Amino acid sequence: YNCGSLVSLDISSFDTSSVTNMSSMFGKLDDMKNLDLSHFDTSQVTDMSYMFRETWGLTNLDISSFNINNVTSYKDMFIDTNDNINVTVNNNIKDFIETRLTEVGKTANIIISS
């Protein structure tokens, strides 16, 4: 959180299989353009609130591997992100985001590709 000048991040080897709280994990990544979380195991996560808050520079986000079955808190998950962020998702997440756009804090355009 709050690593505004960070432009790249290799998290391909992170073991997130036991993580339950990802709140604000990637907040305020002002200069990062691409974030690939396709290897993240989110099967135990219950809190994704503010996870991508204020990621102004982010234009590509891959959360296609996310398992959101246990998520109970997603308040403002995408609040104040880039207005034209391209989010790569699976069908479950696509339905989740589309039915909760206001709750996840995104009122601008999210380009969803699956």
C-alpha cells in the first residue's frame, strides 16, 4: 500500500494460499501500468475491500484466477482507479463485478475481458 513510485512488481512466486485479508493490498500504486495477479490463490480470502484503491496509473489488471467464493467484504474494491482500466477476469468475477459496480466503488468504465 502507498508505493506510488513503484512501476513494476514480480509477484508470480507469492504464496497466497493462506491469506484471508487483502484489503488495500495494492492501493496507491500510482505509476504501475500492469499488474498480473493471475497466479494468486484467493480461495481463503474474505476481505478485498479497497484492494485496488487509487491505482491511477493501472491500465491492465489480470485477476482471472481469483476465487471469490469466500469474499464477504469488497467495499470500494476499485474506488478511484483509472477510468479505463482493462480487467481480465473469469466468468464468476465478471458477474460479481457487473452486479456490484456501485458496491465495489467503480462508477466509471471497467473494460471486462474474459
